[in-house]
Amino acid sequence: MLVLTTIGARQFGILFDVEYLFAWPNALAVGLSVMLLFTASAHFFQPRRNALIEMVPWALGRPRVWVTFTGVLEILGAIGLHVPVTRTVAAICLALLFVAMFPANIRAAQNNTGLSSMKLSLRVLVQMVFVVACLIVA
């Protein structure tokens, strides 16, 4: 979703002369935002919410609260990427959020829970792509 939306945003900018989207970091910000809004929806709606709740490491406690909280952070981050004064901070905070949520991905891979049966090596790669995308936008 991130790659296709980013490419689509860039092409849209070229086709319709939207100067903001001429720059790859801006198109990437659009791609990240779309992806984040999509993933944030899983934090609030069933059955995907239950899958995310299963991913939260038990040591954190209150998994429903964590899932809701991280969903709100994803939405705020998606918006913050398009506000010039908050873009850099939002992108850096999102990169840190992806790193902070990685233990849940490890748990999901080890226990075959969560939204997909993605192997840990692929989850690591995907998280790295998200972090690098955020740093590029920052």
C-alpha cells in the first residue's frame, strides 16, 4: 500500500500539475498517510482489532488501551505529516512508534497471531521500510 500510494501520488502530481507532489518526499508523505489511516482503522474495528489486541505483549498490560492509543497516534501522525510546522516531528515520532511497536510484531510472528502470518524476517524488513520512509519524509 505504501509503495503503490506513493507512486500514485507522484503520478497524480505530474498529471494534474500538483507541484507539492513533484517531490518524492511529499509523495511519500501521502503514501505514509494513506497507509497509516488504513492501518489505524484496524485499531478500532473488528475483527482486526482483536487480532491487534492479541499481538500486544502481556508485560504491557491493558492491550485494548494500547491498541486504541497506538491507533490514535497513527491518525495524528498521518495528519501531522501534512502540516508544515509538524511534519518533521510527526515523521520522527512515527519512526519511533514503528520501533516501539516492533515487539508486538515479534510476538505475532512467534505465536502466529495478528493480522497476517508474516514471518519475522519479513516483518523486520517491512518495519525497516516504514522507519526509513518516515526518516525520508522528515
